[in-house]
Amino acid sequence: MQCVILAAGKGTRLRPLTENCPKPLVHVAGKPLLDHIVEALPSAVDELIIVIGYLGEMIREYCGEEFHGRKVRYIEQTVQDGTGRALWLCKDILKGRFLFMFADDIHGKNDIARVASYTRGILTKTSDTPERFGVIVRNPEGTLAEMIGKPAHPPSNLVSTGVMVLDEHIFEFNPSNPVNGEYYLTDSLERYAKKYPVAVVEEEMWLPIGYPEDIARAEQLVATPQTFRLILWVS
């Protein structure tokens, strides 16, 4: 199974930590975010496709041709034109079902394994600040009905955590409706889900890393795993 990891962004919200370091290599609890992310992947994942851009050579040098026992291929996103365009750059090398995720956040290994057990799926979690994320609306049967990017008035407090299981059929739905010149995956995903049902799977262990203060919180929770589990269970 292949896993696409988007790692091309500038990480502007994490400055000054990202002024000379790409966000995926920012350290949390003694190791880069990329290590946390790849270590949580199921054993079925045997190839990583890392989309690089800002300071991408540092990521290429760090991960090499094999990272945590998995073959690595790199795709360069030279223009910061959105997550939709980033995935489309990988179109010709993706086969069958694949994992899709961002090089931003720490996820629980069991949660990723659960979503990977579905034909198609998306990991979600309830949030006190859903306006910061992509908000999820479910169909009655528990599949994806709608995904709204950072809405001012969220219709739900269930948000996407950025981990999805997709397949080649996603490429039937080209990204459209750019926002400030960027093509996001949201529109394509909604149209895809109408034809190919996407299971909405709620996860327990998610640490979004968007701002410097998130790193301090993540380090405290990773260092005390029982507290980590408790906080995520009741959040």
C-alpha cells in the first residue's frame, strides 16, 4: 500500500521554528514530526510518496531513498497552489487504494489502522474550535456528506484530521473552485464521496501541530502517554 504525505508547505504559523527548517522536520519530543507520522503507519504501507516544496532538499536528505523500512519517492510541488493540486501531482504513480495525510500532525497508530481497514475512509475528531479545520457533515448511514473548509459558522464540531483512505477514482474529480489561487482537496472529495462512499471514522489520538504552543502541549502529552490517552478520550 502506498501513502502520500504532503510536506511542501512553508509552515508560516510555526515561525520562527520554520524559518530555516521545513515543518515536517520540526522536533516534537526529541524527533521530527515525520518520524512520528511514519512510525504510526500500518505495516501494509510499503511505499511513501512525499510531496516536497519549501526546503524540500532537507526532507530528501533526511529521509533518503528508504525511511523506516519503506521505499520513498519524492514529488516536487514548485508552486504553492493547494492540497488538491499536490495530490494530482502524484496521479501517475498511485495504484489502487492509498493512504493520504499531511506532515503536520501526530496520529494514533490504532486509529490509522482502523481507517485503513475500510475501502475508503476519513479520520475525524470533535473539536472545540472547528472553524480552524475542515468541518465534516455525515450522512445518516455514517458516510461523508459534506466537508467545509474552515467555515465561519460550522454546522458541526466534527472535523477532518487529515488522514484518508482513497483510491484511483478520486482522480475522476479534478480540483476546481480555487480560493486565493489554491486548489483544495475539499471540493474533489465531496464529489468523489457522492459516487464512492467514504466512511467517517472518529479517532482518539490526534495532536494537530499548527502553532508553536502546540509543540509544547504535544511534548507534554507524548511524554506522559497515560495522560495523553485520558485527555484524548475525554476531549
